[in-house]
Amino acid sequence: GENVEQHPSTLSVQEGDSAVIKCTYSDSASNYFPWYKQELGKGPQLIIDIRSNVGEKKDQRIAVTLNKTAKHFSLHITETQPEDSAVYFCASRGSTLGRLYFGRGTQLTVWP
Amino acid sequence: DAGITQSPRHKVTETGTPVTLRCHQTENHRYMYWYRQDPGHGLRLIHYSYGVKDTDKGEVSDGYSVSRSKTEDFLLTLESATSSQTSVYFCAIGQGSDISYGYTFGSGTRLTVV
């Protein structure tokens, strides 16, 4: 099956700085890459996604880039705010019944 | 989360007892999933369902069973709870393999086995 690796596992940034989280995947047939944000005590929530026919997608301060050749994709958060503090998960949709395979998560802390 | 409800939200149970967690959805989604979340391990798939009475194992299915007798309900049963099953359990729903949509997660059930 698919293998998704996510780095770093923890990330601390100053408010206003940018944060980048990177993921790699193994299944070349994967075609969909969502990112989830999980706040304390809550379930993961989809914040942005990208399909394999697109190289980059932006939504306000959040952007995702995809390099299919290298099989990696990244989440970029600009002008970080304390409310961005959360655990972020990347995922990849493999070829097995549309399952999502998740990375292990990144704990992002934004210091005021 | 809208359209998906997990119950109970919290449970403490004793080692060796059976426990059933419930996931209920109102979205009529075909796919449903059970994950457990533990520090350092992220989200690990226990079981999933791709239709009524159609289920399959995930990576960490030992000690767990599932049932789906209706589209809207997906039950996870710990046959004989052990301390290693202390975790936060999340249910998720998905629209299908041909549609590029992510999952919607429930709010989770925190299970403590003492």
C-alpha cells in the first residue's frame, strides 16, 4: 500500500513568520492530496486539498504545492497567527478503494 | 462535525470487558472508517466499510470488529478491552473512490481501559 512520510514532527515559529510542512508518498498512482488541521480535543478538519493534475493551490494564507515527479507535496502557511497552532496531517489517496493514507502529523506552535 | 456523530464521547472501561463505539452519519456516504490516534503514531486505520455489510481490515485490526447493518451506522467493538486499546477513536466518512473528496471526521471518542 501507500506510504506517506511527513516532516517535521514539530515546528515552532514566531507569529508572522511562514511555516512549511513537507510530505512524500510512494504510490505513483495517487491522485489526491488533502491536508487536515486538528485542534486540541477535536477531530481533523480538511483545510485544503490538491489534485494530481494541479501543481499549486492557494486559499488565503494557505497554499499547497505538488511535485508528482518527485512524489512530494508541501503545505505553506504565511503570516502565521497563534490560532494556526494545531496538529497538521497530510494524506494521499492511493489506489485501494479510494483510501486515504495519512502522515504522522506535525505539531505546529505559533508564538505571539 | 455536521453530519457525523460519535458516541460516547468519553468512556472508561475495565480490562476484559467488551466495548462498542458508535458512528452515525446523516450524509448517506458509502464509505466509513474507524481510526485510532495515539501520540507518535498519527491516525491508524482499524477497519473500514465500503457499503452495508461490506467491511475490511485496516493496519491495526487485531482485537477489533465492526458491523454495518445500515448505511448510517458503523459500529466498532473491542471484543475484550486491553490497556493497549486506550486511545482516541475517530470515525470518518467519505464519498467514494472515484470522487476526489477528503474525509469528514467525527469529534472522537476518548476511551480509557483500566
